[in-house]
Amino acid sequence: MAQADRFDGRVAFITGAARGIGRAAAVRFAREGADIIALDVCADLATTSYPGSTREDLETTRQLVEKHGRRAVTCVADVRDFAGVKAALDDGVAQLGRLDVVIANAGMTTVAPTWEISLEDWSETIAVNLTGAFHTVKAAVPILIAQGWGGSIVFTSSVAGLRGLPLIGGYTAAKHGVTGLAKSLANELGTHRIRVNTVHPHGVDTGLKTELPSLLDGDHKLGAFFQGVLPDPALAPDDIAQAMAWLAADESRHITGIQLPVDLGRTNR
């Protein structure tokens, strides 16, 4: 259940905010009192089989935030472009006055046996999921340190950031990188009271479809890598947003450097 005043007076910066987990996080933080800086690329990516987000998607996120009486600054930028991310964040902080929470969420995935991944596919997967996460914190951390009152950074990793999931080798490599990046940052930023944690979703119903189910047809051995323990067919984006809000809130003020699975028990196997 949302706590209406948990983030009163605070500002959250969220990448990949136009839809899916990013939108759910923006709405969740707004319901709990935060103003939002929402960034998304709003374009198709070269190697994905599903359509990219749109400006209309990002506008819908803005409207949903404002329905909760909170301010929203939206920005179209590609997390692969550090200058664009920094400019968008600096503008959002100038308008809203501060920065407290960073949700490094932007991501994408494609599907293929690892040795069949194209060079373009590999490069884009690493650039969006890992380099984009680095750009996000590179832009945000100096602001958090300069403010002097701490903060919380939450990365969207994946069960693929903890396990060797088949057929998504590039994504798995990138999300393992995100997990390691967060661990290093947690050690570096603790003295500034900036906490850094990762959330590891599995099987979230975002409406985006990949070729993975067809590639697993008839291969029960590989299919078992994706099975959870709980009987629910999938997670909702707000399940992940709720975990992010908890990690960013004061009640978790002594928690940093953890990897929180929200995965239907997948990592218990």
C-alpha cells in the first residue's frame, strides 16, 4: 500500500519512464509525495523486435503524475548520450529544486543464442543497459554529493543480473555489469549517506513481447531457467515500483549494496 507522504518534498529522477516499470515507478513515487523528472528516448531502437516508447507515452506518464498533485518534468533523451542525460537532469533539478532519488531503469533486450548475437545487437544491448546506467549515475551523483543530505540510487537489474539465463547473453552480461556497478558505488558513496541497491525483476508483464517463448518451445531444459516458484503467471510493473519505493524510503536508510529479487521465487531454484 502506498504511503501518501513518504516522499513529500523530494524529487525522483527516473529513466525509461515513458512506460512499463519506469512509468509505474513515476506514478508510485508521485502517489507517495515526490515530484518527478521523467526521461525516455521516445524512439524505436535499431535491434529490438518490439516498438519503442513514444512522446505520447511520456506525456501519459506526466499526466498520471500530475493526477496525484505532483510536478513532473519530462525530457526526451537517450541514456547512451551522456551530454543529453546530464542536460535533462540539470534542467529538471533547476525546475524542481533538488534531487533525492535516482531510478536507473532504462533498458532493452533482444533474444538469440549467444554465438548468433549480431555485433550491432551486442553493442546496443550493452550501451543501453550498462553504459546508460553509468551515464545516469555519472550525471546524478555529483548533484547528490553537493547537496550534502544523502540520497538513494536504485538500479533496475534483473534475475539475469544474478543468474546465467540462456538466449539473452548480451542482456545477461549487461545486467551482471549493472549489479557490479551498484556494488562499487555503494562502497564509494556510503560516506555521503547515498545508498545504492539493485532490484532484480523476473517475468514482468510490461506488454513488450520478444521471441523468447518461441525459441524455448520444446526445450524444457532451457525453459526451466525461467520458471518461478510462486504460481502467479507474471509480475505487474507496480510490484517492482513498490520495491523501488521501499529501497528509496527512510525505513531502509541502513540498507545499501543489496540485490533485491522480485522474481516469483526464480532465484530460489
